[in-house]
Amino acid sequence: MVADLMQTVGIQHVLTIDLHALQIEGSFRIPVDSLSGVSILCRALSADLPDGAVVVSPDAGRVKLATEYAHRLGATVTILHKRRESAARDDDYPCCGGRPGSPLPHYRWHDFDWWNDD
């Protein structure tokens, strides 16, 4: 619907940065160019990262991107294993990976205070 609206108002070309899903491009009947922000973000972050920084992939679908960030930043990768209890909620977040010798935490949905409304 948003793609149709953009085209209706006369947009003739779309430029995106780091789409969540490249399939979104298929919603458009106009040219779409997708760019990556990895290199410029890594340049901006690298000077301020503390030793032992870890890049976290929110799920298996983002492991490739998280690995690219980690490689460029000299960091390691941790993957959250998301278990979907229902279509509206991801409930369980055990971690996989991290630094040798460090404990790997196990997160549950309610551990994330920023998500809870109460």
C-alpha cells in the first residue's frame, strides 16, 4: 500500500538503506536501489567501541549481517535464538555464541523492561 501511494504521488525512483527484507523491492513498479550502511556505520562506531564489544544478531535471519559488522569492527557475534510462541509475540531469547569464558545469558521476554508498558 505504501509503495502504491509513493508511486501515485509521482515518485519515480526509490533509494533504500538496509531494508529488513529485500522482497520489499518487489512491491514497487519503479526502480529501487538498495544500499548498505554497514561500512559507514562501522567507520563511525569503531573508534568508540570498548574492548570486548559483541555484535548481537536478533535472530538467525540476521546472522550474516551481524557477522559482517563483527568482522569489520573486530568483535565477536552472539545470536539470540528467538522462539515464537505466537504470531504477535517472541517469547524466549537464549544466547548462542559470545566470548570464550564469558557466561552466556538466557533472556526471557519480560527481562526487556523497554518493551513492557507497565
